[in-house]
Amino acid sequence: MKKILFPLFLLLFCISGFAQTDSSAVEQYCTVIATPRLLSSRVTIDIDYGERRSMWKDNRLKDEDGRVKKFNTVVDALNYMGNEGWQLVNAFPYTNGGNTYTYHYIFKKKFLKSEAEEE
């Protein structure tokens, strides 16, 4: 009986060794861009994950129901990113020559290498 169980156990152990996944983590970055609206105290929030954008496709962030996600303030957007597991790295204002500033917030998050390649 021992002669049968040992090879069977060894075979089962070897087969399970081939089912490994890549568990190495990689950091992914994104930018939250806050632009003031014209004649308003509200801001427009854009989140850039580095994906390719098309002018024919709606790339705006959507909620679970497929509706465009709207944020009340910049802090609302930053809290959303924190709840999603993103960590703030840097924040800076940017101007394109005029009097209006856009504020950029750089975030990072660790993903499994297999998850990062899917996105």
C-alpha cells in the first residue's frame, strides 16, 4: 500500500508545482487633473490612467451603473482615489500661459503584474 501511495503523492505534488502565477507587484501611476469651470466655483475633474484616448470614444470615469462619475470638489475626487487604494505622490499647479491654473495630482498604486498587463 505504501508503494502505491508514495508515488501517487509525489505525482500530485509535482503537478501542483506547475500551477504558479506571477505574484510580483508593479506600480501603476495616474494623474487627477482639476480644472476650474468658467464663471463658477466648481471644477472639472479628469483622471488620466495613461490609456490611449480617442476623440470618438467617451473616456470619462463611470460609476457601477455606467453613468459619468461626478465630483463635488477636488477633495471629493482625492477621497475617491484614496478609497480606491491609490496613494498621493505629488501635487502641483500648471498654467498654459494665461491666468487659469489646472492642478495636477499624481497617484500610484501597486498591482499584481498580471493585473497591470490586463488594463
